[in-house]
Amino acid sequence: MTPDRRLFLQRAATTVAAASPMFHAAGAFAQAGAAQREFNPQPGAWRTFDVTTRVDIDVPRGASQVWLPLPSVESDWQTSLTNEFRTNGTARLTEDRHYGARMLHVQFPASGPAPFVELTSRVQTRNRAADFAQTSAATEDATSLRFWTQPTALLPTDGIVRETALKATRGARTDEQKARQIYDWVVANTYREPKVRGCGEGDIKTMLETGNLGGKCADLNAIFVGLCRAAGLPARDVYGIRLAPSAFGYKELSGNSASLKGAQHCRAEVHLSGRGWVAMDPADVAKVMRLETPEWIKTTQHPVVTPVNRALFGGWEGNWMAWNMAHDVKLPQAQGPELGFFMYPVGETGGQRLDSYAPDDFKYQITARELKV
């Protein structure tokens, strides 16, 4: 067992927010047999999780490599505690220098036993909710903020992206007004498309040019981030994974701790003057609209959608862990192409990239265990 322990001094604990009013929605809620609470996550007690990723390459076709993301975000809503791993390969901890995305890189020889690696990361998470009635004293230097307005390979800020951002923010004067209008534009104009593989590709220019605005979280929240950047607002995607069921009973906003294959989820943040970094997740609004009930809900005025649409402008639930905020990731010593983002295990064997969106073929499993501390 090889530990990489980084202990952080800050430990925050506040009283758990008062329980929100209960409500029962029709359709899928009743069928699920679970009581629903109005979706209203508020900062409260920290939760501690052990998140374990196991990768096996049962039929190697030569020398093999695996790269696993490590939790790399330290904030007032997440702290990374330890990483421990075991493997029959040669492993090292490294990071992407541009974004600071930490990873475990494991190499295996062409001959020998079937390659495997098992990684367990311990993290603490909690809910987020911006208080728009209060001004934040948080500050960040101008150079850092400019970094989060730059274009990436999948997030251009010119052309149709810039044109769309200007239309979406027409009449807005403040940062908050711009972010609100972009958020509302994404919710109104994009939609969850279940047929998209994995979390999507995040190619926002192609989506806007073709008018095909259906996708998943890495598509829809990328549109939000790209439009914000094009409008001059620092913004970033936050790539992670759902760890546990939602405390509010929403099945589509939950993770099955026993098997988190497919639980990867990208969120977003935008930096607002006088507010600091604020949580955003219009993609989850689209997910609830499309999948939470048997019928595709087409309005945010539906009682299932309204509280989610309201709360995810400025907040999110802490049953989720962030890996990193990286784009255009060049994996060390990889023979395959760079990644648009790093949210899944990545493997190569015999110089060929394995399909991260096919965990049963690539053969990896992710689980989470909540610790009572």
C-alpha cells in the first residue's frame, strides 16, 4: 500500500440547515416510493467518503498504461485527505502543470501478470449555496481570473460562441445579471439527450453551429462556461462524480455508491464581482426535466423542476466529488490524443487507447463508502 497523505488544517463544521418543506410530486416520485423534499441544499456539515477505482486489463496487447484522476480541488466545499493505491505495475503521482489536475500514472510491462491498479481517495465534501443578499469579501488576482476567460480547444470564445453570448446577455449590466441570463438561456435552449455516450464531448462550437443542442453534462455545462467566458465572465467546468443518493430524493441527482460507473458528472462555476466563485449546474436542470419523471417536462414551472432550477443557480448538493477543472490534458507518456477533459479512467495497451466510456469492456469499477467521523 502506497500512501500519498496531504492533511489540511481547515475543518469546517456548521449546523445542518433546517429541513426544507416536504412535497410529493406525481408520476415518477410516487412510483419510486420515496418521499421528496424540496431541493434546497445549504452549507452544513462535512461528509467524508472513500472513493475506490479498480482497473483491470484482462487481455493486454503489449505494454500497458493507466491514468486515474485524483481529487485536485481544495475549497470551502471540498478537501482532499489521502490517496492510497496498490498495483502490480510501476506507479507514480504526477499532475498536469497547466491546471494542476493530479493523477496516478501506472505502467505495466508487455509480459507478466494481467495489469491491475486499485486507488482509494478520501475526501470531504459539503453542500454549496450562494447568499446573493450578501457581498463576499473573497478576492482573486486579475491574472488568475483572466486565466479562466481564455479559450480552449473545445471552448472557443469567438465566432458563434461570442455572438450567442452577446445575444444571451443583451441588456444585462452586472456580472450576476449576465450569469443569470446565460444560465436561463442554457436551460431554455439546450436539452438532455440520453443517447449521447458518457458525459458528452463538450464541443460547443459544433453544437451551436449545427443547432443540435442536445447533450449531457460535459456538453451543456460547457456551453454555459463558454458563453460566460465569451461574455467576459471568468468561468470553469468542474469535473467529478456523484458519490451517494440525493438527500432530497431526486433519483437523477443521485449516485449508487456500490457502483459508480456512469456516475461521472461535470458541474460549473462562474466568478461574480462581489460574490467570488459561485456554483452553477444548468445541465442538471435539463436532466431532471428529461428523466426524473416518465414524461419529458418542458417547463421550469413544473413543481419537480422549479426548486432544482432555482437552487442550481448558485448551489449544488455535496453528494458529489470534484476531480479537477482541467481542459486539453496531455497525459504523460500517452500515445493516444490529448483529452478535452479528465473525468474518467484512461488506459492504453499495445499503444492503443481503451474506451473510457465503456467501463465493462475497459473493465473498471468505481465505488464510494461514506465514513461516519
